[in-house]
Amino acid sequence: MNNNKGMTEIEECVEKLRKGCKTLVEKFDHPEEWAKVFPPATDEEIEELEKSLKFPLPEDYKEFLKLANGAVIDYTVICGTDSIIVKDSWLPDGYYAISYSDRTSERLAISKEDGRVCLFWELQPEEWNFTHKLKNVLEECENDIYEYESKRKQQENAKKSPDEIKRDEEELDNFIAELNQFFKERNKKNE
């Protein structure tokens, strides 16, 4: 996924997430509070957070914070410098949530002891990393766009001629092919 205009993976994900949120809000009237990427954190805010936590943040998460001080896609929240969860009934002591799903027990958290990143589900940890979580959030945003676009096409097709429907289906097929190619390339780079 990287090397698009010399961008890092995190930079590319944040740029696509910003565009996706803008599309959701402007084109599909998705509630802005459920599709938002916040402005970057300052170096001072990041340093202050690390001081208060008394351990260094993972580099990929710090890179994200320098580009976006948090993000929200539907019920998934990536925490900014002022919203990391220190105490949570879905995390064991010594872990701080840097991302969570609002309607589930899913938490991406950092261990205060060794800086290890784990994804917790029902208090069960799994080794994870922030970049992977960010890619999942981007995929969630892209799926929202796809669903809205599909619904819009269905509504339009109810009013169109067979030729117009065929042309639109071809455009949608091309869009799906591009989206599948993106996921295929991203997954290949993750292997």
C-alpha cells in the first residue's frame, strides 16, 4: 500500500480515510460525528501523552497522531491524545485502549509494562498492531461507501431503462474490481 507519491502506509491510510469520510458526509448525508478524522496532534501533545503514560507509544500510532488526532467511523473510534482510555471494564489492568468499538468489547490496547499492542475481545488478548487496525477502519469506511452507492444505484435503477441499468451495472462492476484490487494489493503487502 505504500509508495503512493512516496507516502508511508499510515499517511496513505489517513489520506484515504479523510476522503472516505468526506464522501460519506457530503455525498450520502452520513452523520459527520460518525465519519470524522480529526486534525493532527502537535508534537507537544504527543510528548505530554507519553509523559503522562510513562512509556513510549508505538511508532505507527505516533505517526497516525501526527496526521490525525483521532478518527471515528460508525461505532469504531481511534483515540486521540486526549481520549486514550486508561480504565475500562473490557481491559485488564496495565493496558490503555487506543481504539475501541463502541457497541462491543473490542479494544486495541497498549501494555504499560512492555508497550506491546494487543487486540482484546471479551478480555482475551491477541497480538496486533496499530497499522493493521487502521487498515480495518479504512476498509469499514470503504464498505460504508460501497453500501450507500449500491443502495443509490438500486433506487436509480428502478427509474431507468434497461440500457441505462446495464451501463450503470458496468460502472459498479468496475468500481468493485478497483476496490477488490486495492484489497488484494494491501493483503499481499501484509503477507
